[in-house]
Amino acid sequence: MADEKENTEETTDDAAASSPKKKKLMLFGGGGLGVVAAAFIAATLAAPAKKEYKVFEGPWITPLTQEKVQVNLKGEGRKRFLIFQATAYFEAYEEGYAAARAADPTYLALVKDVALSVAARRTSEEINSEVGKAAFREDLRLAVDPLLFPVQLGKTAGPAEQDARSGLKMGTSAIRSNFRVPLFDGALHVDALAGTIRLGRGQPVEFEGTEKDLRVEDEHGRFVFVDVSRIKENFQGEVLVGVHGRIREILLTDWNTQ
């Protein structure tokens, strides 16, 4: 009986001795979990937000103009003329973008001007041949594409609007910009503090902050014209630049020469 009592006391003493160790382990384990949780939260908060990216959808169609276009042809004293109506077969980020552009009076005036220019180089015989008609459609596509889908900055609704984040606008010669890359694939790298702006991987261009038609080129020689006169003085970052869509083909819906 005495041996059993001694064994019981030893067991009790061992349990008592081990109890503080268990508490220490539990405290350490809880502290470790807290550190891990804190690190996870910090990493989550510090992680940069995923950049928005889109690709062109479609294809869709939209009338090139809301009315027929009449243009004079080459030769015969400019007495012969072409009356036509066409549809743009296009792809874009949004279907409604092209229709909104086609309803803009400025766009309509520009389309008529380039149509006159394209037609003025052709005689009635040339334009009525199958080869000549195909060439006219392609030349018209190349001329109208920058008008229907002009180069824009950021998430502006139109090419003449100012980017809210940076204060940049397209320059006064914006219509001549040939950087026809999809908007979400192009970027201007801007450092207002250093007074530099770079297109893609091109060379940085210095600016004073008063330029309204600054030409900036990428590594392939493609360029845009940018207005930096209202740039936010502390802005540093990227600004999307490019087009909202592209015309795949011009489809003729009405065609008559007289």
C-alpha cells in the first residue's frame, strides 16, 4: 500500500511539473498563429491590385454614316460622281462605341472629307471595276479607321476629353497619331516630378508642362501627340493609350455612279 501511495504522489508531482511546460507551448503556439495571421493580412493589404485588362469583342457592324455620301470622281471635268453608303464591319471593347462615334457631327464631317479624298483619285471606269471597287473599300477603311476609333487616353469617353488621373489630354494633332494599339495594351509612363513621358519602351521625352502637342514615340517609331499643359504636378504612373476598336472591312450597302 505504501508503494502505491508513493507511486501516486510521484505521478501527481510529474503532472504538476509538466503542466507549466504545456501552458508555455500553448502560449507559444497561439502567438505563432497570431504572427502568421498578421503577416498574411499585411501581405494581402500590401499586394497591388490586379490591373484591369480587356480584349476586343465582336465582330459587329454599324453604318459608316447615317446618310448617303456623294463624292466627285476624277476626270471628265469632275462631272461624274459616286453616291454610296457603307457599313463598318468591326471589333471593339464595346459594340455601342462605334454607333456613338458615328452619331458625332465632327466624325461625319471628317468621314465625308476623307471619302472625297479617296474618290478624287479614281475615274468612273476605275471605281466600277471589281479590282477598283475592292481597292476603294480598302483605302476607305484605312482612312476611316482612325476616325471611328481614334487614339484615346485612359478611360475617357472621347478623344477630346482629359484623363482624370493624370490631367493629360490628346494633343492638337491627335488625329495624326499612328499608335493604333488596343487601349489596354498601350501605356504612357509619366513622371511629372522629373518632367518626362515615355511611350511603351521608347525613349523618355522631357517636357516643361506647357506643351499642348508633344510628340512621343515608342520603340517601333509609332507616335502619339499629347497635351501636358494640365498635367497634375505630382503624378507618377502609367496612363492607358490606344484605340477602342478597329475596322476589319468596309461593306458597301448602296453604290451608284452618275
